[in-house]
Amino acid sequence: MGVVDLPSLKAAVLTPCSAPGTVVGGSYSISTVVHLRSHDGANDAKVKQRSVDLAVETARFAHRNAKCDLPSGLPVESPRVGADSG
């Protein structure tokens, strides 16, 4: 699950990490938030796509390094914002 907030130039991704019962207290997920710096002349579509790309790659890195036992659910390739799904 993820979200992009263009006005604040932030993007966030939530990925599952450990299954219920694997750790004391239940299951754990990893929340990854990225914040881009503003660039003059960058259009909203380009900024949004870069935010998505950075958030997905950062979440993939965090999930791998945390040695999670659940699949991340992240796409194999970074999703293209506004691309046709069919």
C-alpha cells in the first residue's frame, strides 16, 4: 500500500514484514517515507513518478535488509504513474 502527497513532496509505502505469531506482540510491518526536494521547472507528473520510484525502491531495500518473512507485495518493476493498467 502506498500514497503520494504532491504538495508536500512526500511518498509513503507500507510493507508487511513478519507473520502473526512470529514475534512477540503480533505482526510487524515496515513504513517507509521519502521526501523529495523541490526543483524549479519540474512538472507534477515527473515529481510524482520520481516520488513513487524512490519510495518503492526504498521500501524494497528496507524489506530486504530487515530479513522479513512475508513477501513485500511490491511490484517487480516500479509502477508507472498514470500508465494504463490494461
